[in-house]
Amino acid sequence: MRVVSVDKVSYRYEHGMALDEISFSVDEGDLLGMIGPNGAGKTTLFNCMLGLLSDYQGTIEIFGEDIKKNRKVLKSIGYVPQKNSIDRGFPATVEEVVSLGITVDKPSRVKISSALETAGLVPEKDRRIGELSGGQQQRALIAKALVNDPRLLILDEPVTGIDLEMQNKFYSLVRNLNQEKKITIILSSHDLDAVNKLANKVACINRSMFFHGDAHHFFDDEELMKKYSESSMQSHMHLHQPGNNG
Amino acid sequence: MVLDILQVIFVQRALITGIAVAAICSVVGIFLVLRRQSLFGDALSHMAFGGIAVGFLGNVYPLWAAFAFSILGALGITKLRQSTRIPPDAAVAVLLSSGLALGVVLANLAGGPNVNLNSYLFGSILLVSNEEIMMIMLISVGVLAVIAALYRKLVYMTFDEEQAKVSGLQVSKLNYLFIIVASITVVASIRLVGILLISSLIVIPSISAMMIGKGFKKTMLIAVSISVFSVVTGIIVSYAADTAPGGTIVLVTIAVFLAILGWKSVRKARQKEALITRL
């Protein structure tokens, strides 16, 4: 079953083109690794897919529904944003934060407990969210996304700034959600090694689509990998030229 | 002696009004502080000052004009922040100085020194009328009802606006609604502590509660308790010592804040000591 279908999506900011006719698809059960250098447009693409940006050109369908015509379908998506540090003083407990993910009026305690258990956070449920480590906070945000029984999970560079041990725990949770809970996942990451180990599909973008297909095709093709490295390097240099802020 | 003071009718009226205002200020205050809008209460109260002066000039009940000015100012500043790149603190400064400047000029036009602005600037809880008690009680019930109805949505928006949007919340509308509720709360509190001290009643109980509270609801209840305790103690002390009630109330909130800060520091030092001993 087709879960995501992105067809010729373009998006332009004031300072220039962020996405240029991007097309790709994700099928049920896939774990798609979204890779690309900084400023490649990954977060912009996610913002379009999540309905945060609506003035894009092209079509985005989630579970066969055009998200511009039927926004209700967005409720079947769980989203974990790029890690931004949570205010240490924020007084909500982990359990309270997880319960925020429920879109119906009355949160179900069973679902909250189950999400906490899946994310391995039951012992931390009464701690303030700001007291947790970066890795634990990201797992709490995954638990928040899980309470709504998402059929698609979008993780936007979830392990940036998190230590290696916590990254491994996080990736093991992601693998478990995909393989055991059968949740379709899109994971954007700079960590090619992690994407290689986890993903069955890869979409590599740098404002336009560079590669979309099976992960092993991408990682086994030395020529393709070399081209990707060169393209990333060029983007990196472009971003760091005076006057370019990505 | 305290029991004697509690027998006095106008003290009773002040306590009823004060407790209601304390509750709504601290409940709204938690959200304002966590949204980095601590000074927004100050700006709204200064905008209300402009409204009060318009009330004097136009012979309208000053607090009604204050409500209108405060709400319009808040909506204007929210729109300004959403549609321009003006930093939030600068937007607050614009609102604050506009209200104060307008108030000073219009109060002067309305009759200069003959216009009694002191009760609005510094509060006059002991002189509150029955009509004002009714108005403040109704406003308090309304504010608490709106916050209770939107509680989860407000907490989510405060935690992370982007994630709240993704989950389907109409964050922009919720922002406007919350700011209107905050404006009404601020104007309703003018009689208690006055325009110049309102932000302290909004901010200090909230930050005190955040130092010790675990959980959003518990923190909110602690903030309400600190606020109510400060108002009741402040009113009684001000009557007994013949001091200004508004200032006395705020000094009590500061004393509670310092006590919690001290207790936290001592506890931290003891924990550190215990850790060193164990090593």
C-alpha cells in the first residue's frame, strides 16, 4: 500500500529555491532514510508534508489523500522534530508531555502507559521533561508521537547533539517500531552509517532529488556515493560562502 | 488581632476580590512566563493606563475603557509579532511605551492633577465597591473556565508551537484567544495591586512554583497557593501596619520567592555534601 506519494513538489523561499520538483514515494512498512547535506531542503520538505507549509507547488498524498484537500489525514502522522533543547524549567512531567500527543479530548491512560513502555521511559514518567538527557527527551517525543497510533512516523534528524550510546538506543527503538510495530518511518539523518543499517529505502535530496530507491543500491554503488559526497561538499562550501546562510 | 481584622467589612471585600484575582493572575502567569512573555503583563497594564485616561476624558467608567485598550493593544502587538520580524521584547516595549505616553497626555487633557490616577497606578483593593466585586468575580470565573476548557491545548502550544500545529491545533487562533484572556486578567487585577505592580503578581508566584513543582498541574496549583497566600497575608498586614496594600502584597510574594530560593540552595548544598561524603 502506498503511504506517501510526493509528486513534483517545489518550494521557494524569499532568498531562493528550497525544493525543485521533488518526487518520491513510500510504501507501507518501509523505513526510508532521507539524506542530504545541511540546507538540502529536508526540513522544508517535511514541513510541506506535515501541512506547516501549504504554498508549495506539486502534490503530496498521504494514504492516497491530497493533504491540501483533506487535512484530517495528517492526524495519522507522528512527528518528532529536529532536537531543540527543551526548557529545563518546563514543569510538565514526561507522562504529561506524552499525553499531549493524544488528539482526542480525553487522554487514554492505557495508551500513555503503552507508549512510555515502548520508549523505555516508564521509570522516568514522573520526572520533569527538562531534567532528562537529550536522548531520553527524544524518546519522550517519540512516545508522544506513538500515543496517537500513527501509521506513519516522520523523524527529522532526531539524534543531532546526542551522545553515541543514546543514539544507539534511539536507533534500536526506531528499528523496533518499524519491524515489530509495523510503523512506516521516514528518518532524516546525516549519519549515513545509521541509515545504511536501518533503512530499506533511501531518498537523497539536495534541493532536487539526487537518488531515490533501495538502500543497498545506494550504499553499494561506489560511484553514486562518490557523487553524493562531492555534491554534499559543494553544498557545504556554498553554505559557508559570505552572504549565504542556507 | 487577625480575627478582628477579618471582621472588618471592607477587608472581607478586599479578601474575596484579592483571592479571585490571585487565582487568575497565577494561572495565566504560568503560561506567560513559560512562553517568554513575562513582561507582556506589564505592557498590557500600561496599555490599560491609556484606556483609563481615555475613560476619564470621555466620561466613561475607566476600567471599561481599560479593557478595550488592553485587548486592542494585545491583539495589535500579536499581529505585529506574527507579521513582521520585530523581536518579541521590542514589540512589548512599543506597546508599553505607547500606553504610558497616551495615558500621560490624555490624563493631562482630562484635567491634569485633578484626575486621581493613584488608585489605578498603585491599586486600591480596600476601596473596592460591590459592583467591582461582582465584575471581578464574574471575570475570574470566566477566565478560569476558558483556561480549564483549553488547558491541554494551551499546555501543548506552550510546550512547542510547531508540534502543536502539526497535531492539528489552530495555534494562531489559540494565541489570540489566550492574549485576550491575559488582557482581561491584567485589567481585572488593576484594583488589587495597580498598574505598576501587576506583572509581579503574574510572574513571581509562577517562577516560585516552577522552582519546586513537578508536573504542570501541580505547579499551577502551587502558584495559585503562593499567590492567594501572598494576597491574604498582604491585605491583613497592610491593614494592621497601615501600609499600601498593593506594595505589601508584592513584597510578600517576593519574600515567598526568596524563601523558596533559599530552601532550594540549602537543599542543593546538602545533597552535594552528602555526595562528597559518600565518595
